[in-house]
Amino acid sequence: MLPVRPAKPVAPRPVVRPAAVPDEVTGAPCSACGTLNPPDRRFCRRCATPLNAAARPAPLPWWRTVWPLRRRVRAGSGRMVRLLVILAVVAALCVGGLLLLPAGRALFEDTRDKLGKTKPVTPVDVRASDEIPRHPATRTTDGLSNSYWGASAPGASVTYTFREPFRLVDLIITNGASASPEDYPGQARALQLDLEVTTQDGEKHTEKLTLSDKPGPHTIPTGISDVRTVRLVLHSPVGLTQGRHLALAEVEFFARS
């Protein structure tokens, strides 16, 4: 019979016994599973949910909940006041828009005037309160800078009427008897003019124009819509002596194309 090696000793396995937990427990129930827990526990004995959670922050006051509107507050927390504030803001914006509408429209039209192109507009009727023989007011719209309208005294006026209303962007005035430096001082000149523009609905726009005493065109930006008539009145004459009269060579009107 062969010899047998001795067996290795094997340690006995530990036996895990569940701890006895009394069924009757007094304390606050767990907010997650409802299990009762002793007062000294910090976590639920069943689901380990924290038992003493941090206190929720107090709801925001109404004035901090107006914007953004997505903030959530407790029911009835200043809802009526917030609604009144929102309605007041909307009403103020509407009133402000109505009040600023003319200014905003004027700014929009002026921007279009600066960015757009212009085209000449010819009046269908030209009438003056005073004319020198052989120098009628129609000379101011003949396209020639060496012919002119002659008036005997300051205060004379010329009125231009147009077939269709248009937006008057620019007004170009060539003063004196001619645009030529040699012929310009041949007659007297009016260095101040009253500009009176009447629109289609009867509204009048007046402006005082001051021209420099030199030959050549003078460009006056206007920016007036729905123009039907334009009237110019001559003032502040220069060189008006015996045997001389006031001269106005050319008046040009430009609309937005």
C-alpha cells in the first residue's frame, strides 16, 4: 500500500448572519420610499436617500420674475403685478412707436435720398410776380446758364408748378446773369431767397436760403415728399443800382429716381 500525503487544512468559511433590525421604528419617513428611520440616521436604511436634505431656497420676489418670463415661482406670487407691468411696458412701446414714427420715417427717406440716384424734374408752369422785358421767368428752366429771369426789385417771386407730386431731393440754383465769371456781375443778384414748398395735401415747408456771391450752381438739399409747387422770393440784393435789375439764371429740380 502506497503512502498518502496528509491533506492541507482548510479554514471554515464565515457565516454571514443578517443583523436583526427591529420592525417597530419611530421617526420621519423617507421622502423617496416612505420607510421609517430613527431620528439619528442621515440616510434611509432601505434606499440610502438623504434624510436631512438642504432647505429649498426661498422663492424670488415678483420684481425679479418679470424677466426672463421662464422663471418659476410659487403660485400667486405677484402674478397680477407682473401682468400690469408687462402691459404698461407694451403700451409705452406702442405710444413711443407712434410718436417716433414721423422721425423714423424721415430718417428712412433721408437715407434713401443719400444712397439713391436722382433725376431732373421739369415744371409744367412757371409764373413770376415781376418780369423785365425779354427776361421772363421761363428762362430759369430753359437749361441755359447764360440767360436769366430779370426782376426790378427785391420781393419779386417766381412759382413753379409740377404735373405730378414727387420727392424733391435737391434744388440747384445758378444765381446772377450767367454762370460765366465774366458775365456774372453784369446784373444785380439776390443773396437770400425764401423757399416755400407746397405738398399735395396743402402742407407748406418754408426755408431761408443764403447764396454766396459767386458764379456757378448752388446745391441745396431739401428732402421733401409729395411736392406740387415751389416758390422762390428774392431778398438781400447786391449790385442793384440805377439801370440794373436782379437776375436769376437757372433753377433745377431733382427727384429720387
